[in-house]
Amino acid sequence: MDFAYTAYTEAKELVKGKVSATSDEAAAELLSYGGYRVVTLKEVVPFFNKEKLLASFSQIKPTEITMFSRQLALLLEAGTDIVTSLDLLQDQIDNQTLKRIISAVASDIRGGSSLSTALSKHPRAFSQMYHRAIAAGEQGGNLEVVLRQMAEHIEKGVSTQKQIKGALTYPIIVVFVAIGVIMVLVTFVFPTFAGLYASLGAELPLSTRILIGLTNWLNHYGFYLLLGVLAAVGATFAYFKTPAGKYRWDNMMLRFPVVGRIVHLGELSRCCRTISMLVSVGLPLPEVMAMTIHSSNNKVVIENLTEVQQALIRGEGLSQPMAQRQFFLPLMTQMVRVGEESGNLDNTLTTVAESFEVEGSDRTKSAVALIQPMMTLIIGLVIGFVVFSMMSAMYSLYGQMG
């Protein structure tokens, strides 16, 4: 970034100019090395900043944070200091937004800030859970271990989300393709045959009459139907953006046939891994629960975790309030009880998370294997009905002409 300065030279002359630096401290340091005594120093903010505009549309992927965490842990283990490590990683990052953030973090550390404090200034890249875990690692002297744990935690979260999206993506694509094929048949193909049938004036079978009536209705009112569907979709989308709508949608996602169980397992495995990782770095359990709540986007999960957190603060422990709520599966509550009694809660929750992930993966594969033939059968029946209507009308015409 550029800074405009006013300064005195060694000859007591007042000069003005611009200097490029990563921060105002770095700019003042550069000017002092040049023999200038700074009077004023102000960042130059252009009317149109192309880099900031691009940064606002640039997303930081979880895989980039994972790679950064692993590489930083590797450099620290090799004995490289934190500032040098960040400078080395900054040169290897392709994402310009993340690159600027790492540069700002390194500059803050040079100014005396800790790594966790510097990271907390950039919530777009580093979540609250991330920089709090880093703070615990700094206090415990095991920063490299915490960085690797955070990388594994982010990877597991991404993997779970991919499984859920994989279970939902295929049927959605198939539905849209089926609708497109049916619309082409009904809108363009069948009307040609319907005109031929009408010109011959023959009596048509019931299925053909139904299809002709449907085609005529779509030709006359299809545009209004499309507008109605778009309006309904828009209103539904707007409703699900509200707190009440978001809660209802999250609740529906957990209750959907087949997919609901996969979403449920995914949410529980994410909670288990989050609690396990934060407990392992040494954070107190009430703070762990608060950060686990903050890391979830599902309103139903947040509601249940909040109730457990309140019971935990009242001194009821963790397993007992979990057992009183159906959202937490028996395996999780039993293993949490074992972990509390043995003092090994982080390892027991990791075991539970792995168990849920394996079950979720198996159910995802089974769901995809079940959905594929079902969607194929439904599409085949619809297209078969259209073809049957066309062919039966042709045979009927041949019979009447004969």
C-alpha cells in the first residue's frame, strides 16, 4: 500500500512524497532509514482500488487454509522463526486475498503482536475457533501440533460436506434434466403429431387426449406457470433466509428420508471433532462448547448445543444433558460418559466422529445407488407415457383408416 508523507530532511528541508510499504510502521521505518524525520504519514486510498474490488469477490478456500497450516507447522518444526516462515509462505500463495492477509499478519507480529491476535483480525480467513486454538497452542508451547490438528479438522469438515452434497447433487441434476426432456417432448415434438391427428379427424385414445390437453394448456398458460413457479421459489428462498425459515429448513434437512440421516451424522461428526480438537489443545469445556456452537450453521444443532452448554454451566456435566435430547445419538452420549469418567474425552470423541463418518459414507453410497435406479424408472415411465400416447394414436389412426 502507498503512504503520503511530510518529513524533514537532514538539511532541515520540508519535503512531501509517497512511499510503498506493507504498513504505516514499515513506511516510517523506511523513511527513517533514508534520513527523514516524519511529520505526518497517511495511507493513500484511491477512489477505485482494483485489488480491493477483486478481493471482495475472491474466496479463500478451506484447502488453502489447510495447506497454509501444514506448511507453517513444517517450517516451525524445522526451527524457522514465525515471521520468516510467514514471509516464505506468502511468496508461495496464489490467492491474492490470502497473500495480503498473511502479509498483514507478519507485519502485526513484527510490531509485537502474537500470532493468534494477528489472525483474529482476519475472520474472513481464520475463524474464531482457529485463532483461539492457536492461542492455546502458543500458551502450551505446542503450536506446531495445534496447526496440524486444525488442518486435519478443516479437512474432515470439507470431506463431510462433500459427502452430503454428493448425496443431494445427483438427484437434483437428474430432476432438472428430466424436466427439460419432458418439456422438449411436450412443447416441440408432440404438438407436431397432435396437428396431424387433428387434421385427420380420427378418434384418439384416452392417453393421447390427456397428453394433447396437457400440451394445449401448457402452450396457453405455460408462461404464467413459469412465473408462478419462479415467484414461489423466490418467496420460499426469502423465507428460508429468515431465522424462523432457517430453523425450519435445518429441521427438515435432518428429517428427510435417506438424506436426513446422512446430514444428522455429518453434523454430529463435525461437533465431535470440534470438541475433541479444542479439548486436546487445553481449552476449558465451557469455552469449547461456546466455540462449537459458533462453528455450526445448523439452527437445530445450535439449539441443542446451547441447551447442553447451559446444563454444563449449571454443573450437570456433558453426557447427562446430551442423553436427554434425541438429537445426540446413543453412541455419542455413551462415549462422552466414558470420556468424562476416564478423563480421555478428546480421544473418545475422535473415535465417535470416525464411526459416524464411516456410517455416513456408507449411507451416502447406498443413497446414491438407490436414487439412480429410482430416478431412471420415474423418467422412463414419464417418457414412456408420452411415447405410448403417440404410438397408440398412430395405431388407432391406421385401424380407423383401414
